[in-house]
Amino acid sequence: MASKDKLLLVGVAVVFNRDNRGKPRWFVIRQTADGEWELPKMAVRRGESSVRSVIRAMGEQGGMKVKVLEEVGRSGGAVTVNGKVVSQRYLYYLMLEKGGGEVLGFEQYDWLDYPKAVRKLVTKRDKQMLMTARDMVKEMEKKKK
């Protein structure tokens, strides 16, 4: 019997809100003091959609209500778990923070304007998705006018 390849789905939240001048600010996190800055990522639970996973995580860990606007993009990769290589698929979602409380589940976090956020992010994939998300927000603003 052939073993079925495991695929680990990872939902990624590309969350923004607006500062008092109406400019977008982006939510970035650092999971450990010596860790790298990144966009919030969460493994999708069995029976859960990737969209549900990012809404759940931002509520539970980020203490915020969010609205998913659209998918930013997808990316693949692989990770080694218990000595076995497991395929990963990242699904990035553009989300608007609609209200928030206390951020409890992220060790360190910050709301930054785009230039600062993109400088803090370490992975090329996160930087690229943040740039795409910023362009999507600009496009939405154009359509509103």
C-alpha cells in the first residue's frame, strides 16, 4: 500500500488597519525574542478551511476581529517533521482589522507602515506577499474613488 503524501496547509494573515491619517499599517510578529519578524502563520486544522484558520488565529492570538478581503497568493515549500519531509502550501489572505482587544498569543508584534514592515520581514516570500497586498489595497482605494 502506497503511503499518501502529507500536505501541511498553512494560512497566513496579511492584516492591515489604518492610522489616524487613513494610511495602511501592517501587522507583523516575532514569535520568540531571538526569532525573525514575519507575517502571522498558522497550521490549518483537520476539517478547517485555510480562511477559517486565519480568522480563528487572529481572534484567539491577535485579539482582533478581522474581515478577509481576498486571497493575496499561494506558495509552496517543504519542511522536515520528525525526520520526514512534508510538503507545505502557504495561503496568504488580505485582512482588514475591524476591531481589536489585547494581543495575547504573539510574543512580540507591531503595526508598521509599509516601508518599515517590509524592512522588518525576513523571508523573501513574506516580503513579496506584503508588496502584493499593498498593491491590492491601493487598487481597492482607486475603485472607491
